[in-house]
Amino acid sequence: MTVRLAIVAASFNPEVTDRMVARAVARAKELGATVEVVRVPGTFEIPLALRRLLARKDVDAGVAIGALIQGLTDHDDLLAHSVAKALLDLQIRTGKPIGLGITGPGMSHKVAMRRIGNAARAVEAAIAMSRASKGRRNRRSPG
């Protein structure tokens, strides 16, 4: 069964997130999913964009992609916790899976580059959960 996947990726830290998006799209296509990519300014904006996409009937699952690189403040930590909570809540509200491909907090640019593969793993999780959910709906007996 084909999964229709929406990938929302932060544009911030493009040297990392652009590679993450490329890996995510490649993996989704390998797994037979159709893909729509939406770019947003930063990680903070991902939940709102995903909410709008997951409300559509032609989207089965989502993936959030971002790279929270540590700076001089704890801003990356604040974002990581807030966005993860918003995505979890959104997943539960919509009943549609969201793969978490946001790396960080507390990582350096060098570490972020080593973790770009997390985007492909987020795609794998979203597609697996979507297929499992569709399978359960198709196996239900009437009445």
C-alpha cells in the first residue's frame, strides 16, 4: 500500500537540513511512498505546517526535519522540548503518525552532520506506523 507522506523541514541550518531532506525523500521513494516537501523558516514552525498538512485526506503521515545546533544560549534545548511535545500532541490528535527527524539539542555542527541519517529513520518510522494503522483498519470486521 502506498503511503502519502508530507515532509516538513526547517530551512535554518540549510547545510544540514538540505542533506536531511535529500536522505528523507530518497528513503521514502525506496519504500514506495509518495512525498510532498514543505520548507518552513525554522524548527519552531514545523508543528503548524504539519497540522495543516495532516488535516488533508491525501496525506497519511508526516515527518519533521530540523537540526538544533547548540549556540551560546539554551535556545536549542527549549525548542527541542517544545516542538517534540507539540508533534506528539499533534500525532495523537490527528491519529496520523509523525516521524521525528529533528536532531539535537546540544549538538555541534560536526555532530549534526553525522546525524543526517536520522531523517531517513524518521521516514521509516512514519511509513511503518502508517502501514500498520492502515492494515488494522482494513482487517476490522463489520459490526
